[in-house]
Amino acid sequence: MRKMRRKGLASMAVQTVASTTDSAAANSVDLGPAAALSCRECGHRVPLGPVFACEECFGPLEIAYDFSAHDTEELRKRIEAGPANIWRYAPLLPVPADVATKPNLNPGWTKLVQADNLARELGVDAGKLFVKDDSGNPTHSFKDRVVAQAIEAARAFGFTTLSCSSTGNLAGAVGAAAARAGFRSCVFIPHDLEQGKVVMAAVYGGELVGIEGNYDDVNRFCSELIGDPAGEGWGFVNVNLRPYYAEGSKTLAYEICEQLGWRLPDQLVIPIASGSQLTKIDKGLRELIGLGLVEDRPYKIFGAQAEGCSPVSTAYKAGHDVVRPQKPDTIAKSLAIGNPADGPYVLDIARRTGGAVEDVDDGRIVEAIKLLARTEGIFAETAGGVTVGVTRKLLESGALDPSLTTVVLNTGDGLKTLDAVAGTGLTATIRPSLESFREAGLV
Ligand SMILES: *Cc1c(COP(=O)(O)O)cnc(C)c1O
Ligand SMILES: [Zn+2]
């Protein structure tokens, strides 16, 4: 049945496997503790290389690690003594040990904000609600975490051009990281994205191509390009480098637990585009438990989507384990993936942990952006409006327990989605005189 769920990857997999099995470097690359690629569906293992789908069953490949050498206390000390960015977790990531010395953007170690004002508004117990604010990353979204991993894989496999299909934030993250690391970049986005995202993606000097279509069209185009001589030597961070890229999201799990004093949160609310981030946060939490860095306690994972692009929450509510693609129509463009690759795994995780997947409409997204700004001084992009809006909805329905430690992710910066709050502006326009100020009724 799982094989059926992943049919779309089949044609891409064959081409990619065929073009990379002759890569002599595949067995000797140094990506730290990464030992091999392993199929998520059937467990088939292949050497590290730029492949992303299993040659046996077309299931997605992910990194298998050898963590056996780690002593828990030593590892904890080493992490705590590390740099204030994701490389403090280098021993748990598919990167060489000296990664921190290479030119990259050093993302991560973003703020975990104790959101007591928001908690009060939402009826959550004092001290229990936190916002993990990833707008503080170098290109102002969580995507810097994943691109930083993909860059190391691209170096290891000898790619010279970095590329991606993007809903906006990834394009900027790839452009910036490529500029700093000395790669050429050529990235693809839907042509009608928010201006903030287009400028952010273009300013780093790489090539930026708008595709007439939605994200799923862009993604399909990139799959074709990978199989074509025109795409030879190109590392697509979220396609042929996807197994490496995806691991970057584990750092959100590591940081949240370390920032809580090496404790698991009880509940997490995570946005879903392709579902990769949510899936890998779960993987990161399980690794910390396995390594003895946190106590093994239950946690619940909640997925958040916009109503106008809610293939995963629709499947969740219907009790399905197959995700039916949708045509997105929402202001939350960074989450507008109608055919999410990791959708089925998100369903598994929400159900296994006792969480849920919920969605909110555009009106509630805008309200939630303003609520978070007004209560905590955090200006989130629409994806943050989705998680805060879904948090509110889940509290109202009783699915989220207001007495438990809850972490809500804000994955991007409101400056990139200004249109969403376009009605927000001047309270009054006055002449530069006290008289005029009084007339405006503000005193
Ligand atoms: C890409 C993105 C996500 C999550 O993407 P996944 O494909 O589910 O990993 C979340 N928020 C923002 C702002 C993003 O750009
Ligand atoms: Zn397989």
C-alpha cells in the first residue's frame, strides 16, 4: 500500500539512481556520522550519494547514522560548548566534523520565547507556552537550517550549481548560502510570489526563474530537469539532495529540547508544506531519547495547514492514510504544496503521538499574525499565522491541553508577506502641531 502512496517518485528515482551509481566518491564521502542511505519503507540500504528514492520500492531514502560511539554526558558537554548555531549539533548531522570552519551562513540557535502574554490570551497556563522563532535565521526563515546541510552534501558530491523548487523562502536561502559558499545558483519559483520573497531570492545574485504555474508545477519541472542533460552537475537541495537537506529540521528538535533544559516539550505545533520539517522534528526528538539526552516521555505532535491548502488535515480528519492532492488557494504561500511528499508520514506521526492535524482559513491566519505581534512583539509571516491560528483552534476544541508545555513554531518573517496585513498602517496623519495631534483624538 505504501508503494502506491509514493508512485509519483518512481520515474525520477530510476533516472537518478542510474546517473549516480557510477559515482566513485559515493563510498568515501565524509559526512560525519552519516553511514548510509536507508529506505524509509523497506529498509534497503545504499551508500551515501545524491539519490533520494529507493531502487527497490521507490520509497524515500533517509540518512542512517552510526551514533554508537557517543557517551551521553560527553556528547551533552560537547554540544553545550559548541558554537551558538546549528553546528553545535554537528555530531548528529550529515556533515563533516570541521563544518563550522567552512563558509556557510551558520543558521540556528534562534530564540525560544516564553510567550506568557499570548498564553494569557489563549487560556494556556502561565509559563507553559513557547514560540520557537525561526524568523531570526540569516534569510529570515527556517529554510537556512536545511540548506546548510544540503550545501555540505553538494560539496561532498562535487556539484557546482545549486538549485531548488521553492514556495519562496527556500529560493532565498539557497541564493544566500550559494553566494557565501561559492556555488552558482539557479532556483525556480511560482511566478506570482510575494514581492518580499522575490526580492529576497534575487538579491544574492543567483539566477531566479519564475514558472507560470503553482509550486507543484515548479516541482514537476525540476524533476524533468534532473533527468535531462541540462541539469547535469546540479544539486537540487530538495530533490536529489533531499535526504541530506531534510536532516536540517532535526536541529529544531535539538534546540527546543536544549533550550527547555534538555527536556521534551509535551506538545508541538508545526506547519506543514511538504511535511518534511514535521517528520524530521519527530526524528530528532526520538534521537535525543535514544541517545539519553532527554528523558523518554510521551510528546504529541500537531500539524498545521491553511484551509486553502489542507491535503494532510483533510486526510487526517477523514481517517485516511493516503493524501489526496489539492490545488492550493491561500495567502500562506510558503505552505502551499498541494501534493506533499511526506504527507503520509505526517499522518503516521500525528496518530502515533496522539496529536492531530488541523487547518485555519485565511481570515484566522491574519488575525493570528496580529495576535502574535500584539502580544509578543513577533511579526510572523503567514506560516506563523497558520501555527498560531491552529494552536488557538486546537485549544478551543480541547485537542491541545492548556496545562502542558507547548511549543509553537514561527518559521518565517512577516516582512516577506506584508500583503497579508495590508490594512495595517497609520493611526492618523496630522500636521506637525499639538493642536492637530489633539484634533486627531489621541489624547
Ligand atoms: C518550507 C517552509 C515550511 C515547512 O516546509 P516543509 O516542506 O513541510 O518542510 C514551514 N514554514 C515556512 C515559512 C517555510 O518556508
Ligand atoms: Zn525501499
